[in-house]
Amino acid sequence: MSRRLASADFGPIRAILPLVLAIAIVTAGSGLLTTRTALELSLAKASVGAIRSVITGYPLGFLLGCALARPMIARIGHGRAFQLMAALTGLATMLFLASSEVWVWTGLRIVNGFAMAVIFTVAESWINLDSGPRNRGSLIAFYMIMSTLGLVAGQSMINLGDPTGAGLILLAALICLAAALPFAVDGRMRPAGYDPSRAEPATDEVVSFGRLLRITPLIVVLAVLQTGMTNMNFGVLAPIYATHTGHPAGTAAALVIVFSLGGFIAQFPVGWLSDRIDRPLILAGAGLIAALCCLATALFGHLSTPLLFVLLFVYGATTLCIYPVAIAYAGATIERRFVVAVSGRLLFVYSIGAVIAPPLSNELMARTEPAALFLFLGAISLIVGVGGVAEFALSRRRRTE
């Protein structure tokens, strides 16, 4: 009996294990490349314009990839699209050695961003198609954990060689190319339900932004936008907040680590819980607790470094779980034929949040005070919390009608 229970519990995880291993590998390569590129630009004392150009290449490519992922997956399928993009990002990474011109690096970062957008669309739509109402949250949490581990591993590899040498570029390229290997070993190239006699399921429908709002609960769109705004904002501006509020120099880097650690530890428990109680209720709780943490940080974060760490750990544990729960809720509420298109559109929404939020927050901090960062983050978390409460009430009303 215990053997049957273990099989029931871990069977779905084993089914997507090649996919999430491939995700972990490719995010490791991408993370190493991003860190290595940033270090070389810094050590070479590149101009502000050059740095801005290279940095903006990735999100521009990511937006393009989100727009074109659906037709690509519809044409060649999930597995081949993943392998093609892993090869493309690996080859683009190698080409960083061909030239040090800013326009070349910007173009290659656009290619990297494009490929990663398609890869994430493949992964998130695959998991939503392969999962059911009792395990969708747990499987997406597992995917988030593995992608985070891959990213951290890639960033840590910067210490394996000369930050400006060719070795790390070649290593990053080889890691990206190796992401195709789990598919070759497993042999499974598509989600469950694929019928080879007709077009790939869940890829036949085009979803405009207007249609996205009609077929997807509004709380999902708000939660994804909030996550994009939060993640980029925090990573870029939290260290600036720390240095401007009198905390020790080492605190700036530690803030991001503590924030990420909270989210990493909470991922699977929250995902497991979201498979057992209403996901809008999870989103409401996470949004409201995150908003309270931000308010407390804005008011008291400057008083004590240990207190700041505690608040940001809890903040990370709540706000970093909003995205996977929202994606799971989207997968549970839309028809299968919309899954791939909706996945791409939601990643596009995430990217928009990541692009627009840092300039807004930076301007707000410059015009007022550093604590304004957390008032801004708290406000967008509060919107998710209130939206979750409203969606929970609406879903209960629909069930009783």
C-alpha cells in the first residue's frame, strides 16, 4: 500500500522530471552568461549607454519571444521548440566571443531573451497540460524550485574562471546546449493528450490581450503583473534602499539572498496547499501579508538590520509564491486549447511589469525617500490581496448558483 501511495504522490513529478531538469540546466547557462556579461561590462568601465543597451536587449527579446512562442509550438511541438531554443541560446552565447562591440552584444542578448521566453512558455504550458486539479500547484512549485536552483548554480559558476576570459562563455554555451539531453534520454516530446494525427492541442487559438482578460480571471493577470514589477524592482533597488538607510555595506547583497531564500523555502508548501484549498484564497492571503510586510519595512526597516531580514524573508515567502499559484489557477480555469497562448501572453504581462516598474520606483525614491520603494511594492501587493478576496467571493457565488 505504501508503494502505491508513493507512486501516486511522485508519479506526476517523475513525468515532468526531464522537462524541469532541462529548465534547470538552461537557466544555469543563462544565469552564468548574464553574470559574466555584467562583470565584464563593469570591469571594462563601459559607458552608461553601453550598459543600458546590453541590459535592455534581453527583455526586448523576451517580449518578442512571448509574442511568437505560440505559433512556433503549434508548428513544431513542445519538445522540438525547447530543443531548438536551447541550441539557439547556446550558439548565441558562443558568439559573444566573436566581437566585443556593443551592438553585437545587444543583438545576442535579444536572441537570448527570445529563446528563454519560448522555453518558459513551453515549460509552463506543458506542466499545465500535464497536471490535474489535485497536483497542478505542487508541480508548478517544483518547476519554480528547479529553475531557481539552476539560476543560482549558474551565477555561482562565475568563480570557476576568469570573469573576462573565454572559458566561462564556452561553459555557459555548453550548459545551454546540454539542456536538450533530458529530452533525448526520456524520449517524450510533448505533454499528455497529444494526438499526432492532428495539430498540437492547446495551440490552435490566438489570444489577444482583450481575449486574455475575457477567458482568464482578472486576478491572474494582476498577480502576474505584480510579480514582474516586484522581482525586477527588488533585485535592482533593494540594495540601494539598504545603502541609503544606514545599513552595513554587506546588508545590500544579503537582502536579495534573504528575500529569495524565503520564496524558495515556501514554494512547495504553498503549492501543495493551493492544490487543497481555493487558489484565490491563497493569492488573497499572500498579497495581504506581503503588503503588511512592505508597510512594516517602510516604517521600521531602517531601525534594525535583523528586523529588516525577518520582514524581507516573510515578504519573499509570500510574494514569490504569487506567480506559481496564479499560473496554476489559470491552468485550472481556461480550456486546454488556450493554454499555450495564455502562457505566452502571461509571460508578456510579466515582462511589461519588469520593464516599467524600476524607473517608476527609482523616480519615486528620488523624489521622496528610500522607504517609498516598499510603499510602492506594498501597494501592488495590496491590489493582489484585494483582488484575491474578490475572486474568492465570485468563485463561491458561481458554485452556489
